[in-house]
Amino acid sequence: ATFLVTQWGLRDAGPFGFLAVRLAIASLLLIAVSGRHLGGLTRQEAGYGAILAVGVVGGLGLQSAGLATIESSKSAFLTALYVPLVPLIEWALLRRRVPGTAWLGAALAFAGLLGLAGGGASLSLTLGRGEALTVASAVVSAFAIIATGHFALASDPRRQAAAQLVV
């Protein structure tokens, strides 16, 4: 449903204008809910938040730009490719040992995506501009998830998320 709502919002705003409003609302809500926990933000947490913000804005921006030109169901399917990409990237590029359960989870998630997309869904993988932007968003999102996992152990997640959203 969020893909369809985003697609409707993109009719009246460009991808990054829409994203700016979306993240501004999220920032205000996070501050309202967790404000008392956000004091004492360190430079390290702010730096991690800024790095992760690049991934979020890149991933969501590319996804929104792609969604402006393709069906919301196709966008949802292509975006979800980040699930199997995370262990692949960790294994292939970062040379990290990926547990068998992560591989199993990625395979099941991908099989589930294929199952959800079946039954008459248009999954011709002609990589037009919208599809290419959306696949790129999945790659950027996978890297952002890996970075989040790396930074999460070194800082308070609420302060890091607040810095990320504000940036």
C-alpha cells in the first residue's frame, strides 16, 4: 500500500520534494516520541547518522524516481531485492562469512517475492529507466542496511536514527 500512496504523492511533487516532506514528518514524530532519549548526541553518532542518511536518501530517492514511471507492484517487487542482496554483498564484496540461516532467509524471501508476483503480475524484466532506478535503489538500500548493522553496535540507535532523519 505504501508504494501506491507514494506513487499518488509523486503526482504532485518530485521524488526528492516528496521524500523531504516524508522524512521531515518522520523526524518530527521521532523527536516527539523519543525526545527525552536524544540528549547527548555524540559526534560519532551524528557522523554515523549522516553516512546512513546518504544511503536512505539515495535508496528512497532512486525508488521514488523509478516509481514515478513504473507500476507500484513492480516497484515493490524490485525494491525487495535488497533482501537477497544483503547476504550476497556481505559475502562477495566484504568477504564476510554469512550464516546459513541468512542464506535460507534470503532464499525464502526471494521465493516469497516470486510467489507474490505470480498469478498474472507483469514481471517482464525489461530494464527501462524506472526499473533500472528501482534496482539501483535496492542495491543502495542493501549497502545502507549493512552499514546500519555495522554502526548500530557503536552508538545509541535512537540518537543515530534522529541524526539520520534530520540530515
